[in-house]
Amino acid sequence: MSTIGENLPRAPAIKERLSNGRLIPYLLVGPTILVVFLVTIGPLLWSLWLSFTRWKPGSIAFQNPEFTGVENFVWLVTNERFIASVVNFAYYGGVGVLLQVALGTLLALALYNHVENRVLRVGLLTLFTVPMMYAPLVAGRIWQLLFLPGGGVVNGLLGTVGLTGVGWLNSRWLGLTSIMIADTWQWVGLPLLIVYGGRASLSESMYEAARVDGASRWMTFRRITFPQLRNLIVIAGLLRFMDAYKFFDKLFIMTGGGPGTATELPTYFAYLVGFQNFNIGQAAALTWVLGLGSVVTLFLFWRYMSTVQGGTN
Amino acid sequence: MTGVTIENLRKEYGSIVATNDVSLDIADGELAVLVGPSGCGKTTTLRSIAGLETPTDGTIAFGDADVTNDPPQDRDISMVFQNLALYPHMTTFDNIAFPLQAENNASEAEIREAVESIARDLDCEDFLDQRVVELSGGQQQRVALARALVREPEVFLMDEPFSDLDELLKRKLRSEVVRLQHEREITMVHVTHDQEEAITMGDRLVVMNGGDVVQMGDPDTVFNEPAELFVAQFIGSPQINRFDCTLERTSGETTLRNGDLDFSLSDDLAASLDGAGGEEIALCVRPQHFSWAERAPENESDGNGSDGDGSNGELSVPVTVEVIEKIGTEDVVRCRGPNGSEVLAVVASGTLDEGAEGYLRAEGANAHLFDGYDEHAERLN
């Protein structure tokens, strides 16, 4: 036995550590970490692994995941159907979110500034927010029926003023636009509520000062209202954009991606690949690409927010 | 620049009457101060001139033009708000430039020049590029003044803009505003509840109470000849001494009796009481008009020391000094008079000690007599 180690403190035994309380925090947090790992991080890592494999459960050839390198990703970026769905998403997410946020802002300011009657104002606010409580599939079904080419309400109304109806859901851009209209109807209440709340928090005497200073309505909006609400509008836009990212239900019920594959969005395509064709490897690769896209979006958003930090009051 | 004429302005909010029947006439280039206690209607009057309130009744004219129903942006006014109402997301420069940009008839270089010039006048140069939320209270105040003064409006309005400032800054900005007002001959309406501020700044005071104008006049007139008991008590610091008296006329002599205290009035003052509506007369004397005497006036006192007395119209009150408050070269002395009342006087600093006994004397000409004890009691002399 050497004498060197004798004076070193020995590591305390578990019993000792328990009794002096140093292990207790880990024991308390442990189960949570374990659960989080099992339901979130674990599957995430597993799906990352799957995106590099070929796995078609139920088929004879690929009963089990088989490593194929970047094959799935090559397949994805050369797949015209996927690229078309990304273009669809750019239109749907870009124009749709802009439409919802612009319309919501407009309605919020109009309600705040021009509806003097309190009862009427609250009534209208409620009316605009009620659709948010509809199940998306129900809202989608309602609008699908409204947009029916023959016997639909929209074409019926057009007929009464002498216009010929169109096939609202029967082509790529018009179909996407129709879905956009349905989604705007349901969700315009969100930016409306956010912007309305923001406007209500701005000081009235500041607006009196602007009137005294001789500012026109447009100048008041451009120089006073908008700059102070900009961050809220961006947040409303981000919330709607995140929703557009995972958008599925109305597309599913209204066009089912059709006609053909014309109105497919990436998430819908991923659903078909994963749960219709059970091509799990390809679906995993696809959703990882979408996931990274959303991370980039969030990153850009946070960078914007940090450049205008303290930009509101 | 133009004058402002208000006729019979009435403003109701539901059942609350903010201004009852206000008429006033402010001359071109004049600095008028609306002064009165909280809720007297002065701010409502100012906001009506601005067009931020629509009168229930009455008219407002700038010069010959009736502007009663014009919105603020058509009135060519500027205003400093009590809470300043700066644009919080903008820099100092942008705040000051805003009214000029709204006018939209000056080039960018002209705007820059105008902003920098007024910023120099009001010491705002050092923080032109800073956002106003980052500024101190006093700096924000100056920005608010600069924003209002950068244009040359018809009428310039100020709603208690100095109320949140420390004394030194308050005085400095007040005199700066008065200087600019005189220099540019701006028609200015200033609202304050601070009577001292009103007296120092105004060419003319408009004293308001309970939604009505109770007196209009230059500061000296309002101070020396208050039209109502309310004005006498509201204007002047320390507050005027008030003795609620009963009128007694005996053979050729007119006496005002306040408990044990008698005031014999000179013939002039006695004559002014002919118009009195009753026996109740409030006699007021400003603390500044009292002087100290060791003993009662020599002539024909009845020897009773508790009697105030004054032939030749001199008023005399026997008192004991209780508290001395130093206000620089002068002292405010709080005395206990007969009947336990408090009497205030202003004397040269250091002349009196606490506990001193003697008489406060004032000339009859400095007495203010009011027809009753009510705040609306009218001046008699």
C-alpha cells in the first residue's frame, strides 16, 4: 500500500451523498429528464437516423431500416412533386399570412377608431374571433360546400348578379387561394385581437398631440401607429406563419391536394409519403428538411426582434 | 398670430358641467393664464380652444374666424400637454420636426435648421439623436416645449407643463417661455393651478372657479383688488388673513366685530359698506401688509389689550408669535390671534422671535372687505 493516497479525501459513498443531500436534486429532476428524452429527444434522434435509411414497414423488401446514406435527400431535392409543393407553400404561406395580418390590422384599427358604439364594437370583435373556435376540419368542410362549383353558395351569389361561377377548388392557384380565403376567415381574428390590444395600449394624448401638430390620418398611421405596433404585427405574422408551416386540415378536406397533386403542400406530401406509402425513411428526410426550415425562420425572426429591441414603448 | 374670443362656452360630460358659462377675450400677442383649483374648468376651456373638445354650447373664434367646429389640425395651434404626449418611439429631433413635417411646406434643410435653432433656445441640442424615452423628465419637458414652439402657430396653448419639475428648472423654463413669447409676440394661453406661476408669467390672469370665470385682469389688479372672496384667498402666498366680522353701526361710527376684536373703519371704508347685503362682512388683509408693533396704537385705546383698534382706519390685531418660517430675506410668522385664530404676517428676516407678543397693524387702505362669508362674496371696497 502506498501512502500517497492516504491523505486524499475518498469519494463519499452513495449513502453519504444521499444523507448530505447532494444527490437529491438529481433524483428529483431525473424522471422528468427521462420522460422528455423518451418522448421528445429520443424519437427526434431516431427519426434523424431513419432519414438516412430505407424503411417500408409492410413491404417485403425493407422490413427493417437499412442505411442508404443521403439517398433520401437526393430523392427529395430532385422530386418535382416536392418542389411544386414548396412553391405552393411559398405562395400560401407568404401571401396568405400577409393577407391575414394586413386584414387583421386594418380591421383592428377600423374597429378601434371608427366604431364608437361600445356594444357594436365588442359585438364585431366577438364575431371576428368566433371562427377561431371552429374545428379546422369543420371550417374547411363549410367552405368546401360554399365553394362547390354547382349548387355552392358562392357561385350561386355570383349567378344572381349575372356572373358565371368558377371552379374554386379545381385548379392550382385558385384552389390554393380558396383555401387561403377559408383560412383567413377562420384566423383573421388572431392578428385582429393582438393589434387591437396593442392599439388600445397606446396613449390617447399622443394622438391628440398629433392632431394638434396637424398630422393627417395617413401620417398619423405611418409615423405613429404603425412604428409602435410593428413588433406586435410581426409576432402575429410569425404565429400565423408557424401555423401555415404545419397547415394540413383544410387542405385535406377541401382539395385533398388535388386536382391531381396541384395544391399539395410539403406537410401534406410528407403525410402521403409517410402514412399512405409507408416510406418512413423518405418521410423522415422530408420532415427534417421542413424542420430545419422552421428553425431558420425562427432564427431570422429572433434576429429581427433583437435589432428592434425596445422598439415599442 | 391672432386673438382668441370665447363666448358663453359651456361643456357638459353627461350630467357633469365642466365649464358653465365662460367668456373671455385674449388679445393678439398676449400671455393669458387660466388659473384655478382642480376641477375649475380651466383645462376644459384650453382643450376647447385646441379643438380637442366640442363645446356643448358657445363659440370660439380666432380673430374674426369662428373655429368652434374646426378639428385641431385645421386650427393652426400648438400645445404642450400636461403629460407631454411625446412620440416615445422617435428621437428628440423627430419629435420636434414632426409638426413641420406635418405642415409639409418646408424643405428638409429648412426643417433641420428650424429644429436646431429651437433646440438651441431650449437646451435640447445634446440629445437630438436620442430617443425621448431615454431622457430625464426635465429633458422631455424641454422637448415638448420645443415641439410646440418650432412652428409659428396662431395660438400657443400650455396645459400645466411645468407641474412635475423641480423648482429651479421650473423657474428657468418659465422665464425661457416668457422670453420667447415676448420676442415672437405669440398669443399664448397657459393653464396652471399654481397661482404663483400665474402671477409671474401672465400678462393677464383669468381666475376660474366652479366652471366660471370669476375675475380677469392683470396680476396686480387681481392681487390688489380681488373681485371675490375666493380670488382673495386663492391668489397670493402666504394665504390672505380673513376675519369673519359682523357689521355694527353706532352713532357715526362703523365697526366690524370679530369676536373680541373690533375694527373701527375709516370713513372711506365705512362708506363702501353701504352696498353690503347684510351684517356679515369678511375682512381680509394680506400677510405682506401687516407690520409689527410692540404696543397698540397710542390714541384712544380703551386700555383693554385684547381689543383690536384703529381710528384713522388703521387695523390692529394683538397676537403671539408661534412659528417662524424662513423664506430667504423674509420670515413668515404664524401668530395666534384673539379667539384662537391664526394670523400670518411677512416681516424682514430675524426681526421676531417665537413667543413674542405684540400687534400686527395694517393700513385701512390695505383691507379687503367682502359682502358675506361665502366664496362668491363680492368685494365691497
